[in-house]
Amino acid sequence: MKKKRIVDLEDELTNVQKRIFDTSKELKSVYDISQENKNEIRTLEDELEKLGVPIERNYFSTKNQLQGIQVYSEKYFQRFSIEKEVLKEIANNSNLLPNLTKLDYSIAVLIGFTGFLIDLLLVKIPKDTTYLNKYTQDGSELTKWLRSLGINEEGKLNKFLSNLEENTKVSYDASTSRAFESYDGDVSGFYPKTHRLMSLGHDPFFGLIFSLIDICNGSISLIDAKGQIHYIALENFQSTPFYDKAMAPLIWFGHLLSDVCTKMGIPIPGWGFTQLLQFGSFGEKDRTVADLTRWMYLNGYDLRHFTTMGTVPGVIELFTRIYFKYSLPKEELVSPAYAKNLKEIHDHVRLQKLLFVAHSVATSGNVLKIMLHQGNPLAFNTAELIGFINQSAKMKKIYTREKTGEKVIKVRKTINNKWDNM
């Protein structure tokens, strides 16, 4: 069934074509008749002259006017159809997704490869380790330097952080199950080295929400090693002053800041929720995903190393945007507003494509890095993976975006060009 349209270009143009065809055909007939009449008049004039009748020949030149008459056949209109061209342009999305040049691809791949080298030579793994008791692997010097901040030569917090820790006591900082002995549930794997990973108030991103709940209610919200979620009220914090409740966001931030420079540090944003992933079987000990991520945290995979890992997506974003900025073609001095808008959209698409290629190369390089580290999960670059996932989501959004406005502009250009060439 033919789809109804508000303005049926096909029917309108067909009618116009038919009228042009009929009119041109009639003009040709008139032209032929006038030629016959003209010939007959000349024959009569010739005969009159033979009889001695004086004749004054005075013709208007119609040669140039009549020679321009042309009959447009139906085949002519089949050879060219504006609507077909317009519909073809509307259906063609390739023009709305500008292609990268060979230079663009080369630069994007080079930037992604640079990210891989930074990941391999600078990021490395959190600290020196002997993986599987036989592979000696060097840790990151940058992470090592970050671990030296905020502590003195004896490894203790400096005075400022020590005072901050003392003045921002919170209920969710309980480090052993002794703090809630009256609790009926079994909290598995909860001890000083893991309490910040399991206590959701210590999360650098989601922690604000859980810390507000825990500070106001004198409780601790946590996910244990078996993936069980616990909400435990602590007797010692049931009489929390109203002032502490009102200042809960600042207390959370201060406590978080004091924990960053401790030996175990604080987890990567959202890392505590990995304890819910009670599936999989990895390595010689058949660890689940939750066991693996907990082991990674215990071996230095904290917020400080996450900062180190962030240098890879950071370099990719910086270098790609610099190249993009200096490779933009100069804008035309006189250009319609709609053309400028279309150019801005296509420039944005080009930038996102460049970033996607660079992140794809760097992420692939991280897989190679893990292989070079004998499968050590500590070589996994979470920050770059987040960058790649984010860029993939942007690319999907670009391919599925509403293109009506862009198509209207492209169609307008096509119509103008076709009419100009007629």
C-alpha cells in the first residue's frame, strides 16, 4: 500500500510534466501549421508575380523564435526526476556521517598507540609483585609517587590528615565485625584491609548517598565477600548530634580525604559493587569476579592507581582534540546559517569518530598488555575501558540521532543544484 504524504511530490511533478508535454506538443503543431501556411502564401505570391501583379514581400523574422520550440517527450522526464533525486538524498545517510581521511585514521591510530605505550611503560601495575610466585613484574613509578603523598618517613599520615581523620569519625568506618556483635547476620570477609572496599560510604562517587544515610542513622551499609547486602545500626552512633547530621556531606568528604593516603587507600568509584558479581571461575584458585576484584584491591588497585590509569584516556582526549582543532578547514566568510549549523554537526561527528578510533586502539593495546603480564588482572586499565565504553555510547547516539534537520539542509542543496543545472 502506498504511503500517504502531506505533500505528494510524485503526483505534483507528474502533473506538471504532463502539462509541459501537452503544451510543447501543441506548440509544435502550431509551428508546423504556420510553416505550411507560410509556404502556401509564398506559392500564391510567386503565381501573382508571374501574372504581373506587383507584390511587396515583407516578412517578420520568426526563425529565432520558432526554432526554440521543443517537444519534451515522456522519455525525457523519465531520464530526470527531481523527486527521485530528493528521495535518494533523504535515504542516503552516508552524507550525514562524514568519512575520515587517511590522514585522520593515521593520526587517530598513532594517538591510540601512544596511549598503549603509556599504559605499558608508565601505568604498568599498582606495585612490584611476583605474579603466581614466578613472574616478577614492576609496579608503576607514578603510582608509587602518589602513594608517598600525605605520609611521613615512617609511613604515617601527616599532621593535617591525621587531625582530619580524628575530627571526621563516622559510623560506616567500622573495620571489624566486633563493632556490630549484636547483629544476627554473618558478614563474610570483613576485616581492616577490606572494610573500605565493602563499606559503601567509602566510595568516591556513590559514597555521598550512602554516607548521608549512615551518618544520619548511625549505621553502616556494606556488601560482604559473599555478595550479601547488609544494613547495620551501630549502638555507639545512635545519638549522633544534629550538627553532624547537617554537616554530613562535609564530614564525608573530610573522612574520604583522610583515607586516600592510607596504606590501603580507598577503592575505585563503584568498585565495591563488584562484590555482587558472584560468578565466574578465574585462575588457579577458581576465583569469582567478586573474589578477583577484591584481590586486586588488596594488591594496590585503589583510587591512586586509578589516577595513574587515567593518564591513558587523558592523553588520548588531549592529543585528539589538538589535532582536530588544527585540522579544521577554514570557515567561509559568507555562508548561510543553516550551512554553518550543518558544518558544526559534521565537525562534531568527525571528532567523535577520531576519539573512537584512538580509544579502540588503546583498549586493544591494554588486552595485549595483560597478555604480556601473563594474564595478571592488575594490568587491566579500568579508566581506559570506561573511556572506550563512553565513546562507544556516543557513537551509537550519533548513528541513531534525529537527522531530519540535516536531511532538510542536504535536500535543499540537492534541489538547488538540480534546478540550477536544468
